[in-house]
Amino acid sequence: TDKNLTNLIKKYEPDPKWEFPRNQLEIEQTLGEGEFGRVLRAEATNINGNNGVTTVAVKTLKDDARETELNDLLSEYHLLKEVSHPNVIKLLGVCTTPGGPIYLIIEYAEHGALRNYLRKSRNIRISHIAQTPEDQEGKTSHYDEPKTCQITPKEILAFAWQISNGMAYLSSVKLVHRDLAARNILLAKDKICKISDFGLTRDIYEDNAYFKRSKGRVPVKWMAPESLQDHIYTTKSDAWSFGILLWELVTLGASPYPGIAVQNLFHLLKQGYRMERPNNCSPKLYQMMRNCWEVLPENRPSFQVLSSRLEKMLGDGV
Ligand code: ACK
């Protein structure tokens, strides 16, 4: 239709406020790769009011990406332009002019994806040993070095609180994430959580959490029953996903509903089945998960309520 065409043209129109010269961007390495997308690390000179060189992350498409992936990347760009919160990933610039690949330049998160970080924290010793050069040379490794990367229960709560704060902000500006999961949270300097990959970018990256459908991959195990059944997405379906994210946090990045096939999940949820309390999870935090997994969306807590409860739990040390 005419309206769609107008929107499309608008999407491709360079915005001088955000446009960044490609020759001021020095690509250094690939951080991650999906089916059609790629995240690169780069050094940007004089970007977004920062004088000198800034390490940034660059989202781009692979050569075989289709029109839809391009659209998704541009959608994310236009969405990111409008948001600003310490717990939401920040847009720094964009390269959309002809004569080169499309680059979405976002802030660099030094600890990478939260899910990977949580999983790495489980066997920090092993990964540490494997990486020491002394190891390769056959010398003694830093075996007794303190586990500086170990995650404490308090940190888990702090992560949950930060993510909830970011989500409260997004819901206040009427944005529904639709793909809230630990793999889409980035961990920046000082262990600050940044919600990322929102908009329609969810089918860019390969992940077996997604169930193939005509519209791409669907993160079934993070989805509320009403999203699975009627494709309804609201801040309350985001709250359901947040409950799953809490479970990912306490299990240090485990895959939800272990042993359950995605095909059976909807039926089980309808029957009232829910994941049980993980061993190391406090009853209070588990109660929060269960509140998020209420079958009726209106019975789930808002992110404002979740934030204040988490804040109180942080203060009480439970
Ligand atoms: O854990 P990671 O290294 O952190 O693996 C994923 C990978 O790219 C695919 O998403 C990394 N990544 C994505 N965005 C950023 C970013 N803004 N800063 C740092 N790493 C990023 C992520």
C-alpha cells in the first residue's frame, strides 16, 4: 500500500542526526554471528559527541540477508533512536548511505551477552586455566587464584532489578519487547545490564530457542500462553518472559523447561504446569516467577511493581 511504501522510503532516508561516516569506523573483529546478521567490534572516531576513539559494537547483515532482515535492522534503528535509559542499549550512530554495508552502531558491552556470562561464571576456574598462556607452556597455572568472576545471589537480584527497571521504562513509552530473554541482555562495564535486541530483530540470530514458523523463529519457551495461542503481545506478556528470565538468572543460564519439547509446552501450561523452584532459589524470588506466570495477564505484576519488590529484596538481603 501507499502508506507502507511511504514508511519504507522514510526508513531508508538518511537521518543526519545519526548518520556516521563509514571511514571513521575501524572494524576489528566479529563478536557473534547468526543466520543473517553479524555483530562486530569496532573503533569509532569522534562518535556521538565522544572525542577520540570509542570501542563500539556494530550490527550488520550478511550478504545473503533478505529484505525482511534489512527491514528488521532498520526497525531496530528507528526504535533505538527514540529510547534512552541506563538499562537499555544505546544507539551511537548509523551508516545507511549507499556505497557500503548498513551498520547500526551501538554501545559496546564488555561482558557480552548475559546468558553467556552466567554460563561462563559456573566454571570460571576451568575456563581461566584453559586460557592462561602458562598452561600451554606446561607451567603451573593460577589454580588458587580467587574466583573474581563468581556471581553472588545479591548480584543475581541486582541484575533482575536493573532489567526490570529497563522494562518499566520501555513499558512507560509503550514499547513491548517480545523477546525478553537472558540472551538478549548485554552486560556492560561495572556489570550494568542493558536490554537489547528489541524491535523485530529476533529472527536474525540463530538460537534453538526459536521455533521455526512462517514469520521466522519464535522463542516458545519464553512466551506467554496468549502470545502462543493468539499472537497477543503486551507488557504483561513481557512480564511472563521476565519470569523465565528470572529462572535463567538463578540457574546461571540454564535452558528453561529442560526435557520438555516445545510442541508439548502450550498444552502443559494450559493444564497449569509450571517450572519448579530451582534448588538455590529463595521462596520469595520463586513466588515472583509464579506471579509472572499467572495465566491471566492482568494478574501478572507490572514492571513498576516488580522493580520495587526487587529493590526491597535487595535491601533485605533475600
Ligand atoms: O556473549 P557475546 O560475546 O556477546 O556473544 C554475543 C554475540 O555478540 C551475538 O549477539 C555479542 N554482542 C552483541 N552485541 C554486543 C554489544 N553491544 N557489545 C558487546 N558484545 C555484543 C554478544
